[in-house]
Amino acid sequence: MSVTSPTSTRPTGVDPAGAGLPLAVTIVLAFLTAVAPLATDMYLPAFPQMATELGTSASAVQLTLTTFMIGLAVGQLVIGPLSDQRGRRGLLIVGTAVYTVAGAACALAPSIGVLIGARFVHGFAGAAGIVLARAVVADRATGAAAAKLFGLMMMIQGIAPVAAPLLGGGLSGAIGWRGIFWVLTAVSALMLVSVVVLVPETLPVDKRTTGGLAATARDARRVLGNRRYLGYTGAMVFAFAGMFAYISASPFVLQNVLGLSVGWYSVAFAVNALGIAAASAVNAQLVGRFSPAALLRTGIVALVAIGLLLVLDATVLGLPLWPTLVLLFASTSSLGLIAGNATGLATDQAAGAAGTGSAVMGALQFALGAAVSPVVGLAGEYTAVPMAITMAVVAVLAAGSLLLARPRN
């Protein structure tokens, strides 16, 4: 019988997800982890409108994005370890509720200063959905089962980067930037109801850590001292850094260098995002036949090979249109074989401190993504070389990290 009650703590048989959680719960968790793309990509088209209405500069408006990302990173580091002591469900409900209120505060912000502050709270509270969704899965599944669940979540998450910019572009002209934040608030309110109704407590009281800050520090040392956890986490984080490099550079590379129109750029961006979702769906089917480690190695090898081909494409071949588009699609799609498997394998190594392990992974993911984003623009808006080199370098670093995770004889 699958989990149906918030008070239940253990699955007792096969469920719709096939790996420890009902499918409805998996879908809710996946949408909670889609907080970041929805809350960033949807309002990007409204930046000029925001600067005009609030009487401020473009750089000040961009700070609303920066503070949101900082809030996401810091929030994960606080909420993840805290959930190892207090449980998942209560913190998830509180975090989603605060996220909903913060979204309304953003919509009502009378000045850029208030908006910047509200966006930090928005990110901090939104981190609960990201870090605790991973922890909930880790509580209920290990090995191939966890990799399958994380793969399914990644498949659903792949919809968000496609829908968010398209929705934002359409809504910014119709309802303005404040209307976009009201839409985000409504979505988060729906998520709050879904969490209350569907998501169970997955960390029993007898499995929670005790001892306050000392216990948190102990868990952090244990997680960070686990070589295999660091290896799988590094593979995940560096692979995602390559995607952040692509996302940051793609408006300039695809439009200024390859000559795509705004409309065709949106199509190419959407196709690449759908590639991640499709590859994640394939991975979910393959996990039953091949081990998560083998699938992860395949994804990493593909990422490195494609990264090196992109460098050759940008520096020697002169960036021909269709080969470049195919390489970018293949690079982003390879994440479908990496994300779910690396996350599942890493959280296995953080058993007993899944919240802390999830927090470290999430914080590193966003911190490194924020670090590589400006690097790809160092040579200007009319070259793809920095993007290609960055994607190749982080792919090689992902492969090196994966070597660190190999069992020792």
C-alpha cells in the first residue's frame, strides 16, 4: 500500500512511482524544485518596465535577481540541516507559506529597495522546496529507486525553463511585472495546499539528529568528509555549471553570433530544455536495466566529448549554425543522464543527514552557477569562445569529480 497519510513514515509496498513515493507526491516535489526557474525566468522580460515604473536603474533591478539567488543558497544551508533535527513536513509547509507571502510582498513593493529585500526572503523561503524535496526522496529511497525518482522529478522540472520565459514574455505586456508576481504567488499558494494535503512526514522522530548546532556541525563534517559524496556532488554541480554557462551566454551566442531572431531563439531555448526532460524520461526507463553509476558515467563522458567539440566548433570551425545547435542540444540533454543519478548516488552517501547533504549540493549548485555566469561574457557579446571553453572545463571537472567517487580497493 502506498503512502496516503501525512503521519505515515514508511512505504509498505509498490506505489505509482515505483520507488517509495506516490506519483502525486513526486509531481508536487518536482514543482517545488522548479521554484528557481519560475521565479527568475518569468519576470526577466519585464526588467525595463520595472526600471521605468520604480524610477531606478537597470543594475538595481538586476539586484532583485541576485538577492533571490543568494537567498536560495543561504536558505538551503539553513533549512536543510535544520530539517535533519525537526523533520521535513513542518519546515516545508512553513517555507512554502512564507514563500507565498513574500511573492505577494514583491507584487506590492512600493520601491526598488523593498523589492530587493522581499526577493531575498522570497529566495530564502523558496529554498525549502528545493532542499526538502531532495531530502524527502532520500528518506524514502536509495540506489536505483532514488535515481528513478530524481529522474522523474528532473523530467517534470524540465518543463519550467520552457514555460517560464514564454509565459513571462506574454504576461509582461498584458498584466505587467506586478501581475507576474501575483501569478507566482498564486502558483505557490497552490503548492502550499498540495504540500499540506499530499506530502507526508518522511523522517521519523527516532531518526532525527539531536544536539542543536553541535549536531549540525557534526553532520556537516561527516557529509563533507565523505569522499564519495563529494565526488557525486561535484559531478552534479559541475555539470549544472555548464548549463548555467549556456543559459547566461545563449541570448548573445544564438542571436548575435548565430543570427537567430528573438522568436527563433525562444524556440531553440525551449527545444534544449525539452531535451533535458526527454533524456530524463529515458533515464527513468533505463535505471531498471543499468546501474545509476553506469548511466552517470555515460552522461559525463558525453558531456566531456561534446564540450571539447564545442571548443573546436567555436575556435576552428567558425560556429556553423546547425552543428552548433545540435551540439548545444546534446550538451543540455546529457544532463538527463547526470542529474537524477548523481543526486541519488550522492544522497545515498549522506544517509542519516539527508537534509544536510541536500543543502550542500544545492548551495554549491547555485553558487557555482552564479560564478560561471559572468565568465562567459568576458570577451564581449559577439563570440562563443568563452562559453565553449567554460562548458568544456566544467565538464572535465565533473569527470574528475566522478573519479573521486570510485570505490577504493
